[in-house]
Amino acid sequence: AAAPKLIILKAVYGDLPDGQKLDVTDKVKGMVKDDALTVDATNDNFTDPAEGAGKKLKVDYKFGDDGKPLSKQVDENQTLTISYALYLAANDPKMKLTIIKALWGDLPDGQNLDVTDKVKALVADNALTVAATNENFTDPAEGVGKKLHVDYKYGEGEALSKECGEGETLTILPPAPVN
């Protein structure tokens, strides 16, 4: 069966909840592709309604005309992702994302840090999106290009690994649901 249509009800960007903000509903609606949304919460995408303040992007949405209203929010410079597969995964214990181990540094053999707990804390809706930066993880190997390596599994599934270089974004999304 096809996934129900993603309907954006409202989207705001700014110093939430009570500061300066912009209604970005129409812009966000235009970013929906194949009934899914992936958008970076940045001033480049939405202009800056609250200079100097940390901003958030909040999107209210539902799946299908009869779907219950849902909401998702991310901090500035984070990526917000909404899809029916993510929604199903978030509500299916077989789709639970478990971070087994995460390392950041001069991999595989140089100076590195175990960042497992920090990466575990970034899991949302059984998915992970994290920028591989010194700002997120500190710098265990100055002057050396670093990598973020994450070992993970979904539900009782097999252990998998994903890696990305410094300055890149590592994304782990649940597998598509099996009908």
C-alpha cells in the first residue's frame, strides 16, 4: 500500500517558542518530495528573524486527510526529516535503532574518542543525523582529518556500520517497512 500523503499544517522558524519568528509554511510545503520532507534549519533557507538568537524550525504535519496532527522540531543548523517510513519505524519495536559503538578521530588507528553516549543521545524517531565536526565531538587529533564511525542495528537485525569524513553529515534512516 502506498504511504499516505504528507500534509504540512504549519511551519515556523525563529527564536521559538516566544521570540521573533517567521511563518515558513508555504516554503516548507514546496520542499516536500515524494511525500517526505528533508530540510536544513538554516538562515540560508529561511532568512534570520532573530539575529543573535538560537533558532528552531518547527513543523506541524499529518499523514493523510484523517491522520492525527504531529509535530517535529529541530535546532538551527540541524536537519529535519519527516517521512511515513520514519513515522512507522518510530512506532515499531522491530525498527528500534540501537547505537552499538561510535568513534570520532583519526580512524582507524590514530587518536580517537569513544562518542557512543553522545551519538545515542542524538537518535530521534529511530533515525540519526549528525554532523561530523569538532564542535560536536571535540578534537582528539589536531591537524588531522577525522572520521566518525558508527556501529548500529535495527531491532534484532544484524550489526551494520556507517562512516563519514570530517565536515560531512552522517545519516542513518530505518529500512523501508516490509508490507
